[in-house]
Amino acid sequence: MAFDFKNGFNKFADMNNSLNRSINNAIGKDVFKDLKKIEDAREFQDYSTFPEYSVPEPEEWTAQSGEEKDFSIQGNVIHVTSELDLCMKYRDKFIECANYYTDRFKYKYDMCATDFDAFLNYFKPMYLEGLTPMLKRAYSLFLPLGIFDSDIETFTNLHLERYSRAYESFATIAGIELQNNINAAQAGNAVGNSITMRGGGFGFKGAMKGVAQAELFNLGMGALGKLVEHQSKMSQEEKAAAWEKFNKEAFFEEVLSDYTNTFFTLIQCLSEHSLIGDVTVIMSKETQTIFTNLQNPMFPEDKFIPTAVKIISTNPFVEPFYNVLEKKLGSTDEINAVKTYFVR
């Protein structure tokens, strides 16, 4: 009958821990730590078996058309192409769908993510269940705009490179355990490989005896290394403490942001196809510098408004740009018209 290492080790751990606690009580100090018992690999319920979200999904979008238009701020023109105007007509639909998929994410989260390990196990299917349809909706707008040679994989990768706040938070909390496990493995390897005996001796019998002793010793050191690795991994108590600190409401805001920002991935793709003029969602260092300088009281008075309108023309979705103009001119009808159109 094969030796059951897990049960054998756990019985040893129980006896060891009982003895350690007795000694700690006797000396009045927590000197000897408990050995962690070996746990069975945790099994999780299949994600598809959880109840579905009962609220109907938003309807598929229908084709619309855009038209060119101009906004003016004290004679300085902001031009909008028909392609950009078409996208702006879908802006509220992006927001509506992102809110729906985030609400569905919250519903699944409350059922599935009951603790640290469950969150790590279920995050990706929960997250992608909303992100995938948002990406498909955004990508579908390429077709009425005459872009037929882009693929959704490229579009998805572009989005994840720029708008993945929730995924980064998931990676951070997953990395806590991963780094602990890496450190544990390194510690275990350091112990297991710290000493390697080489067999030896005079004559064939002596050599064989030396090799046998060496193999037995090295096997023992390897087992000790595995023990050190196991004892150094993240404990359930440590996971519970990390989970207690997790701010799920802030996390939900990140999920909503990732879903909503599929709109900006669309805009940037159109910018790279030269369909929306100089409009971009990526702020250049030059634009950031100009914006900073606009707030300097030494900025030339006669250059202020043309310069502010110019950076709004290229980065119209940046609300602080409008705030600088409003601080200078007040909340005028001209500024409100552009701000309402782009920022909402």
C-alpha cells in the first residue's frame, strides 16, 4: 500500500503544532510557528452554471449617418467630420451598454467572487462577458465608415493596451499570490539544492554504496525544499486579509471605465485611418506642455484663445481644456455647445 504523504504530513503537522503551542504557552512567547497543513486543490463551480442576469441585453445598434459641422469660439473654428459626427451619435449608446454590462458584472461578482481564490478564478469570464460585446459593438462601426480591412483581434489588443484598469487591478491582486509563490519556490529550491552529495569510495562496491547514500540524502534535501516552499506560500489567512482590503466599488468603476472606453479605442482607430481630421485621444507631450503653459499668467493674452481652441480641436474629449477657457471667458453658449457635444 502506497504511503499517503498528505495525510501523513498533516498528522505530523497536527502533533508538531500542538507541541509548539504548548511550548509557547509555557514560555509566554509566540516563538514556534504552526506548520501549514497540505490542502486539497480547490475545485470551483463551472462559471456557466451560475444563474444568468435577468435584465435583457440592450438591442443591437442600427446604422446611422453623420454630417460635417463646425463649432466656433470667438471666431476660432473646430471642424467635425461626418465620420466623427456619426461616432458621436453612438456616444450615449456606448454609455448605456457599458452601464448595462457593468451591472451584469456586479451581479455575477456578488455570486462568484466570494473570496480571494474565487475572484482569481472567475474574474476573466466575468470581465470578458461584458468587454467582448462592447468591443464587438465598437468594432461594428467600422463597416458603415467604409473600413473593411481591420480585424477584431487587432482592435481588442489595441483596447487592452490602453484601457485595462480593471484587468491591471486583477493582475495586481493575482500578483500578490504569484510573487509569494515565486519567492516560496525560490526558497524551496535554495534549500533543496543547497547541498548535493557526490557518491564515491574505493572500488566498485565502495562507489555503489557512496552513490546510494548520496541519492538518499539528495532525495531528502529535495523533500525538505518542497516543505520549505509549501510553508512559504500565501496562507488562507493572508489571502483573507488581502481580500478584506479590496475595494470592490472602486473596482466596479474601473470595469465601467474599461467598457465605456471602447468608444475611445474606436476614435483612435479612426484617427489612425485619417477619417476624423487631427482628432485623437492620445495627448502628446507637446499638447500637455501647451496646456500647462496656458495656465501661466505670463501667457500672451492675444494668443490664449486661439491656442486653447487649437488643443481642443485635436483633443476634444479632455474636459480640463474647456475649464481653462471657461475660467477665462466664463460659461458662454459657444463653449457650452462644444463641451456638451464632446464631453456630455
